[in-house]
Amino acid sequence: MTTKKKEKKTYTEKTISRIAGLSFSDDGKTFSLEGVTSNGDSNNYPCTVDVYRALESDKVPSNYRVNFHLHICSSTNLVERITSSPKTEYQAYQVEYAESIELPNKTVFTSP
């Protein structure tokens, strides 16, 4: 019996300052998030259903104390994972804001 070797996914990382919103197509098949960089540039990033649902249910886009790191799968061009780091002005207050700086404990919010 032959076994297929599981290909390791490769990711590119894009850092954004905030998530301005979430959207999906009229047919409900494609999902995306609007990311804004620290320069104010805005882009739509297609994402998986799991990422969309996690962002929406945990109200992650309202978290303004962190920079978001989008992990985009090279083969599908979809955001599959999101991690975060405190913005510079909040690093000194990591203990005080610990609950609002940490993302929920879900697979989509872990590094690939």
C-alpha cells in the first residue's frame, strides 16, 4: 500500500494595524477581511470560512491594541491563520491589557 506524503504548506506573512471589517460574496462562497496597514493603506484579503467565523464570533476586529499578522497560504492565497503582537504603545502595558491583547485560544489564531 502506498502512502501519500503530506505536503508542508508554505505561508507568507502580512502585518496589518487593524481589521476594518469582514465581508463575503453575494453567493456566500468567498470570504474576506479588510486589513489596514499602519500607513493607512487598505486591502481585502480572502480568508477561509474558519478564519471568518472566528473573527466574527470573537469580535477580534475591534481589538485596537494589537498588530495582526496574517498567514497567507501560498498555494491557495487565503488567510488561514492570524497571530498578533502588541502595538508599540501598548507593549509596556502587556500585563494590564493581557486579556485584550491575547487572541482567543483557537487553531486559527496560532502560528502555522
